[in-house]
Amino acid sequence: MTALSEIFVPLHRIIPFSNVEGQGNRSSIFLQGCKLNCLYCHNPETIPRYTENAKLVSLQYLYEQVMEAVPFIRGVTISGGEPTIHHKKLVPLFEALRSQGLTCYLDSSGFFEFDRIRSLIDVTDKFLFDLKGEGAGLQTLCFDRQNQTGIVPQQVIPERLHIKNDKLERNLQNLAALLPLNKVEEVRLVFLKHFFDAEHLVGKVALLLRNYPDVALKIIRVHSKGARDETGLSTHIPSAEETNALAAYARQCGINKVLTIL
Ligand code: SF4
């Protein structure tokens, strides 16, 4: 078995104590690299896999940083970027932390190959499952890697919104597979207008969550701060009323725990 001191990952930053990354006080570790390119990304500097600003650190270093925060934390949440792209490397770190009684969470976009990262799923206590949306609008919203400057188009072609595309539905398929394993703490939806039909999506999520009343749906009204094209994004921001109306619709669809961040 390779020692933790011999396995390296690109670190963006560590927040020793956070209470917004899952249950209880947790250390949050932000790793570098993401395959997506969400136009509202508030940490766009974490998207490139390799950058001068991220330092390569060993798992031993991360382990020690987390252990310094004990006994004031319940566990650790790995975020990014997208943490599952480091799936093989994270397994021994999670095993070591869990052997110390800490819980290990992943904050993920849900766009991963389930079978490929299965060994990481097995040692993950919970996912904070960041549902990005659905349908063809996602191609522009999150998958257009050519758009490095993050310019937000003002025209999204509505008739394309419901086109079926397996790649764009992988997140919902993965959510459906994680729920019966008791691996999901909350589903997060960044709500913005025009790129996907939020009610249609919430209806699908409600069908998935109907047997899991403890899993929360957190609807986060998008904000433009930190995005690369703040002005372009601003025309897609829903009002607080629209956000509350979506939350009411989610409750009407039978989702038990619905939270909003306005
Ligand atoms: S999934 Fe989207 S929001 Fe999250 S880090 Fe990647 S590009 Fe940014």
C-alpha cells in the first residue's frame, strides 16, 4: 500500500472550520481541477487542472491539517473544482480519516462515471449533490469548455431545453444510484433562468426523493459575484419571489425538506 506521504493532489485551499459544507463543523478542502465550466462558477480559478496557483500537497499533509482541527470538527468535506476527478487518490485519505472517527463528504456536480469511482463512493459517508440542471441548455451553461472567458450568452434557444441526451442526464442517473446507498445528504440546485426548465427538473427530483424524506433539496438563487461575466449573468438571475415559488412547487411535488438560499 502506498503511504499517504507519497500521494499528491493539487490543493486550491483549505478552510479549517466550515458549517455550510454538510452536517456539523467540518474542514473543507478545495482541490484543483474540474471538467465542467459553469458560467456562474464562483471559483473559476479552480477549473484548470494544472495551474501555478495550486500547490501539490501530499495526502499526509491534508491528513495532518484535518487532524489539527480535531476535536472541533465532525469530519471533512472535499470540494473543488470537482473532487471525483481525484477519485483514486482520495480513497486512502478517506480510509485514514474514517479510521479516526471522522465522516468524509464529497461536494460533487454528479457528473462522474459511477462504476469508475465506485471505490471512492464506498468510503464516502455523504454527497452534497450539486445538481446543475438538465437538458440541452446545460451544454452552454456547464459543458462548453471552449468558452474560457465565461461569457454568458443572452439568447438560449428554448426549444432545445428538453432534447434528450444521455451525457447531460448522467447526474440524475447517479443521484438515483446513490440514494438507495444512503449516500446523499442534500441535493443542491443553483437556480437561474433560461438555461433549463427548473420546475420540470424539480418534478424529476421529487420522484427520486419520494422514498428519502431526510434528503434535503436546497435551492440556491444564483448570484453573479465572482463569476467571470457578472453583467451577462445578471439577466438570468431569478427574483426572490421566483425562487420561493420554485421552493413551494418542490413542496407541492412532495419533497419533504426544501431550503432556499436567497
Ligand atoms: S462544477 Fe461548475 S461550479 Fe463547480 S467548480 Fe466546476 S465549473 Fe465551478
